[in-house]
Amino acid sequence: MTASEEKYSRQTLLDVQPLTPSLFTLRTTRDAGFRFRAGQFARLGVVKADGSTVWRAYSMVSSPFDEFLEFFSIVVPGGEFTSELSRLQVGDSLLVDRQAFGYLTLDRFVDGRDLWLLSTGTGIAPFLSILQDFEVWEKFDRIMLVYSVREAKELAYQQLLAELPQREYLAEVAHKLQFISTVTREQHPGSLHGRITQLIENGELERAAGVELSPEHSRVMLCGNPQMIDDTRALLKQRGMNLSLSRRPGQVAVETYW
């Protein structure tokens, strides 16, 4: 094994599911030694036709206890990585870094009663992993998963969310979860209309949840569009909610991919 091979494993693509022309999920085998906390990400590598390898960070959708790894991707037009990734088929190989990364994990918070998971697009991925791990259900009394997309057809993983209460280990706690979808470019029955920041500013998000966003009780995780993260952090800071750091526990956690 070469030095570079020690840093990654070669996994086999088990399933590819297109959701829209620009969104798809992929599932791979999982190296027996790969460990991660719910909410973390892995660096994935694809080998191009010229033999070079391109790497990008992807949060795991699957739980830490699944025997497979699942990821959620958007196709970036002309994108060096996603263009290659979207062409892969079942049986093809995908490189996975042997180490998981990231700090969008529950140990960012030392306390809190209500957990808000605010996501846009494929940013829902780490939250799906967190929701499949029993730790979050033990730690919080209420969990609000907020999912913002442009068009209703982009609301992914609805079946997984619907099936969570049917899992035996969640049967007695699944009532804690409230799913709130919001669609920005069209009206959609059962969904709010507008960006997450707008819904925080006008109070509509809290009214829909029936829960107040407060420094005392709320803990907030953000994942998705960088502009959403920056703008939402600014709004939350106005309410006295700050980034949670190891040296200074706070109320907000975000992910920084590299």
C-alpha cells in the first residue's frame, strides 16, 4: 500500500438515484475501519480520464451505524468534480478519505432544550445523519428540521423522514421532531414560502414551529448556502445567539468545508 493509498479507501458504488436533473443521491460500500460522528463529512475523490484525482467534501446522509455510506449531491454545470461524479454508475469506484472531518456535531452544545436544524439544498445531508442517531433524541426535547429549497420537486428524502417514526428505537421519541419545509420560488401546499432569513425576520418560522428562537433554550445548526449561513448567523447574533466554540460554548454551530 502506497502512502497515498493509506489516506483513502476505494469503495464501490452500490446505488445512484437521480431526484431532479441536478440532484442525485449515491450510496457506496463502507470500509470497516471508517468511523464518523453524525453530522461529519468525508472527502470523496473521483479519478478523471487523464488519471488525475479531484477531491470534494460531502456530509454523510447515512448514520454512523449503517454498513454503507450515502451522500447527497447537486450537479454543478461544468463543475470539475460533480460532472465526473454524476457520470458514475453502479459498480464504479469512488475514493473515500479514511478520516472523517467536521464540527457540525451535537458535542458543540453543552446544553439546550430545543434544537433547530436549518438547511438549504443538499445541506440537509448532515441533519439526516444526526436524526438517525439516537443521541439527538435523548439530548433535546424538541427538534425542528427546517428545509429550504427553490422548487417543491427538490424536497428530497421525504420517505426517509416519514419512516423515522416507524423505526423501533425511535418509536417513543419521534414525536419530538417537527419538519418545516419552505419553498422560495413557488407556492407549495404544506410548505412555507420564503427564505429562511425572511421567515426568521418576520416571525413566520417561529409561528409555524410554535417555538421561540431564544438564547436560553434554542440551539441552532446551519448547513447549506454560504450566504444563508452568513445572513442567518447575523440575525441570530442580534438575538444574543453566538457561535459555539470549544473555549466558549454558544448557541450556534456551522460547518466549514475545506
